[in-house]
Amino acid sequence: MNFKDLAELAADAKDRPILSLFETPGRATQFSRRFDGLYFDFSKTNIDDKTMSALLSLAQNTDVAAKRDAMFSGALINETEGRAVLHSALRAPDSVEIRVDGEDVMPGVVATRNRMADFTKDVRSGTFTGQGGRITDVVNIGIGGSDLGPVMGVKALSSYHDGPKIHFVSNVDGAHIADTLADLNPETTLVIVASKTFNTIETMTNATTARDWMAKAVSTPGDQFAALSTADDKTAEFGIAPERVFGFEDWVGGRYSMWGPIGLSLMIAIGPDRFMEFLHGGAAMDAHFRQAPLADNLPVLLALVGIWHHQGMGYATRAVLPYEQRLERLPAYLQQLEMESNGKRVAMDGSDLQTASGPVVWGEPGTNGQHAFYQLIHQGTAIVPCEFMIGAKGHEPELDHHHRLLVANCLAQSEALLKGRSLEKARELMAAKGFKDGELERQARHRVFPGNRPSTTLVYDLLTPYRLGQIIALYEHRVFVEGVILGLNSFDQWGVELGKELAIALQPVLDGKASAEGKDGSTRALIDVIQSA
Ligand code: F6P
């Protein structure tokens, strides 16, 4: 089985109504899986038995199981950076041994985790104070993986918050930090500088601005700063004492880092015990991914559905649609996870990729998206596979009628995508409204839903820290499996480098200290317009 065979299967499937697959009794059971409080339904896709076994053999032929084991063993599978990939160690139980280059990394992981917990307890209890007393506000300054994970997690688990208020600054646009700091008291604010490299220009610019802001009111601002980084030398240079520096190793990629020090803001928000539950959820998904047969393995199944839709059927994008307001940043988080990991045109061995790279991932929480872009999803010419998510319960029992409406909307959308509405039915509706002849036909055509549009639904009971941990690890491993099948390295991100280099080179030009000579005509004109405004 290879990508050419997959394309042939997809060509056969193009005209097959998904609804017809439900004529086989038991389809919903056969094309769904349960694991530890999660239910993944992929029966509303155009995958039948034959497609499923072809996809599974693709996973076998590309050595998914062996590569998964290599990742967990600490092998240097990030070959373009010469690194292991062991973010799973950050959520592993204290008692296990995980070796990189022969050395057990777990004592270091556990020691840092314990230091984070001690610091968190001090901040939450008021043992650690600012110049003006107990910490009321925490500002996490970071970008990309040093922002999206914590910001997503803090919002997702807001019903568990019992610590200080948490704020996030990521954009180098001064508006972001100005608006965030405007209402804060520097004397009771803790600033966390989250940067794996401690070198990212956006983060370091914001961190310096925050330190200047604090210095106006606080005699030793460095005392109200903490750092989350792999670069001890740079954190010391910035003036942050080692006891408030929480380090991690280069085998944790930025977009996979919220399980360790980068998750400090989340730990401060919900407390160390809840944070541990989040880690346990991730560890449970790791165990499932390592042990379950490929055909019952949730990350593998999500990956195969993704490969079928994008590389097989040729659908360009994937919408992630959580029916859970608190998961409002999940689409952005998954966008980085998928697009920074698998948005690559070169295979691990340096050759051209033999198929399309990973898809565009986007989305918004339901029901808001329904009143924005679902029009295109239902009636546009592009087919967008939709990945719905819904909790069986919400955290507001007193507002249960809201939740039932939310669930009804979620299920209605996947049903509408599956079944659509025929021209015949639309004609009946228009006739009932009194339309006749040509006008009836014209109006009816606007009301047709082609249907036969694929979707999956992930159901969980309640969005607890444990569930969130499971869901995030599920998606991490899904992206890994997709990357293995595509034959690329999901753990580097060379594609962000060129823009960074050019931005640094443009700064002296914008400062008026260097000429724009050598720049292309468009860039020169844009510089002129901006400088003369
Ligand atoms: O955008 C590139 C990137 O390297 C991401 O992978 C990373 O999450 C982000 O920048 C932030 O990097 P750092 O944590 O080193 O500041």
C-alpha cells in the first residue's frame, strides 16, 4: 500500500455516498472506538472496510509502531536537529526510567516538577510576594509553543482556577503588552518569561518592556520575574535568580512543551494537584498509544482519517470545532501543532515529499462558527472535513438547558453534513411557501445542501484536567503518526527561520540607519510608504 494506491481508493470513494455505508448494520460501532472516557466516532467519513485495511497497511508499511517505540526509547529521531523527542517524559510517572544518551532523564524532570510545585504553592499561598504583598496577577510572556499551550490550557480549565489571575502577552505589537499591563499593579504582579531559547525577539522585547514597567514602581524588579527556558546563561544575564529559573532539555520541542516548565502559569492557576491530573491524562494516552493495536489506537486512527482526507481525498483544510467555549484557543493550538510539525515539503532523507504535506488546520468553537463560516462548510464548493468535539456534560449544572442546546447543535451539524438536503426536498419547501415554476426552481436550488461531507466527533464526559491531558496527548501523537506516514520530520521548524532573519536585517533600514538597496521593488515601496506616513 502506498500513496498511489490510496489515490485510487479515493477516486473510487468520490461518488460513494457516506450515508450508504450506514446500510451495513453496526457501522457506528465498527467505526468508533472508546478509550478511558473518550469516544471517537469516525463513522461519518467515507472510510469503509477496504479503505480501513488499506490505511492500516499504510501505517504498517511506514513502520509507525517501530518509529513510535524509537521515540519513546529516547532515540535521536529529530534527525535534522540531532535530538531525541521526549516531551512524554515530562508527564511520565516519577518511578519510570527514560534514558537519553545512556542517562536517565527522570530525576531531573521530577526535581524540576517539584521545584515548580513548591514555587506555585508559595505564590498561591502568599509565601512568595511582590513588593506590594501577595501576588494578584501573573503575566506569561512567550510566543508560539511558549504561549499557545499555556493560554489554551488556562482557558480550557478556567472552571478549576483558584489562583491569581493569569494574563498572556505574545505579540511584539506594543498594543498587546500595553493593554495587558494597563490595569495591573506592578507591586503585586509576577512576570514569567517563557522562552525555550531565551532568544526570541518578540519575547525578549516584551520581557524588557515589562521589566522597565516594573522598575518604575519596584526597587528590584528581577525579584518578581521567573524564567522558563533551556538557556541558563541567558536567564542569568537578564537578571533572574536561578531559584526562579525552571529549565528543560532540548528534547522538548516548543509546541510540545506545556507539560513541563512552560506550563507553570497553568500550574499557578489550578494548583499542582490539578496540574498533576493533567499530566496523568497525557501519560494515560501515552500508554494507550504504545500498547493498543494499530486498529484500536486512537492517535493512529485520527492520523489515518487525516491522511485519508488530505492526502487521499485531496481536501485542503481541516476544521477543528470544539463545542466547548473554554476550548476557544484549541484550534490555534492545534494549528501550530499540525502546521509547524507537518508543513514540510522535504522528506526526512532530504528528498522531495512524495505526497501533499500536512493540511491547513483552522477552527472556532461551536456554536459561534455556525454563524460565521459554516455556510461555506455546508454549501461551498470546497469540502472541509470537520472534527467536532463535545463534552457530555458542562461545568454549569444550573445551566444544563444551555448544554443540551449546545449538544443538539453539535450533533445537528454532523447530521446535516452527512445527509444534506435534496433538490426534491427543497422544491417541496418552496412549494409550501407558495413559489411556482421557474422561481420555485431558482429558490429551491439555493436551499439544497449537497451533504456527503465528512466529519468525526470526539465525545468526552467532562473537560477535567485529566481529560484535557488525554486530548492534547492524543493530538500530539496523531501529528507524529501523520508525520511518520508522510516520511518527514515533525519536530523541526526551519520554515520559520528566513522571516526571522529578514526581520532582523530590516530593522536598521526601518530605523533609518541602513539603505533599502538590494530589497525587491515591492519591499522598497512599502518601506517608503511607512516611513513617509
Ligand atoms: O516559531 C518558531 C518557534 O521556534 C516555535 O517552535 C516556538 O514555539 C516559538 O518559536 C517560541 O520559541 P521560544 O520558546 O524559544 O521563545
